[in-house]
Amino acid sequence: MAARGIDVARPLREPDLGRILLALGKHGVLRFPDQHLDLGALERFSEQCGEIGLAAAAVRKPTVRTQRTSGEP
């Protein structure tokens, strides 16, 4: 589900955070399109939602996988 109309780079008001957490509980995952966050802003937003686990806080380089079609080298 896409959550729109909220700037997650700023501290959240309690009612907004409550709505986000309810939607997360209902849908299991949320998208916040058109957000421009650096690592610090992402960490601050995440911490407002609860404790960050070590696996979630690890910064990983994205892996790009391509699939070859038959006949391609």
C-alpha cells in the first residue's frame, strides 16, 4: 500500500504515526513514494516506528540480477 501526503523526513506527529502503524499492521508493508531521504533521515523515521534490528539497519549494496533468454551468451 502506498502512503501519500506525509513527509517522513520530518518528525511525525503522534496521530500520523498511529495511522502509519495501523496501516503497517493491516497491510504488512507500506510504500512512501516520492520521499528523498538520506541515511540519517531514514534511520530517524525508522526509529519513530520502533527499535531497528541489526539486519534492518545494515546498509547493503543493491544486487542487480539479469536473466538471459535462450540463445544469448
